[in-house]
Amino acid sequence: MIRFISSAFASLVLFLPAAFAQLETGPLTIMSGETEHSFTVELANDPEEVQTGLMNREELAENAGMLFDFGQPREANMWMKNTLISLDMLFIDPDGKVLAIARETVPGSLRRINPGVPVKGVLELAGGRAAELGIEPGDTVHHDVFGNMGE
């Protein structure tokens, strides 16, 4: 019994901090025509961060988001499992161009969300935010991930 309790405690000590680890955050802008929209985003760039995403979050501030950096362009298969809030997903090419937007995704849905083309990244914003700001495919996302932050 003592061995079980010790093992359980050791597991908590080792894994609990990872569950509450803070992701790197930074500025991101979207140029929509002549209008610039500014956000503060969390960067998910390792497999565990990408898999967890915004799961179990009860809210997302209107000028916040999460940017998934896949490194190299690849097929993006997103879903809403364990996601409590609706999201807009912007699928982005290596130059920062928005290729497609999945708008107001359904919380908890297991349906795969895929733009049908390889992407370097996906930006998740609060559901409805892209339409509210007039963000459309063809707009440009500026972030260090795309090498265009100073442009």
C-alpha cells in the first residue's frame, strides 16, 4: 500500500507541472486589406502542445489565440475533442497567407477539420472573431513563425 501511495505521489510530482506549464506567448498581427488586427497568442510547437491545444479552456479573450507551428507544411487534421468553446481556425501557408478558415467550430465535435492543402500553421481564435473583424482567406498573418513579423 505504501509503495502504491509513493508511486501515485511521484506521478503527481512529475506530471502535474507539465499539465499547467505555460506556453510561450507573443504578438501576432493579421493584415486584412489596410486594417491591422493585433493579437497575443500562445505558441504550440511540440507534439504534446499541438495535441492539447485549447482543450478544456472555458474562455478565450477576444484578442487572444493559439498558433500551431508545424515546422514544415503538412496536412492539418484538427478536431474539437475536449474543447469547450467555439473557435475559428485559420489555416496558414509558409508565407503567412490565410488559405482557408473553419468558422465557429462545434465544441466537442470529433469531426476532422482539414483545409485540403498542406499548411505551415493554424491560428485558433474565439469563434466568430474572424467574421467580426472581416478576416478572410488571402489575408496575411505576421508572426516570427512565418518570418514576416517586421514586414
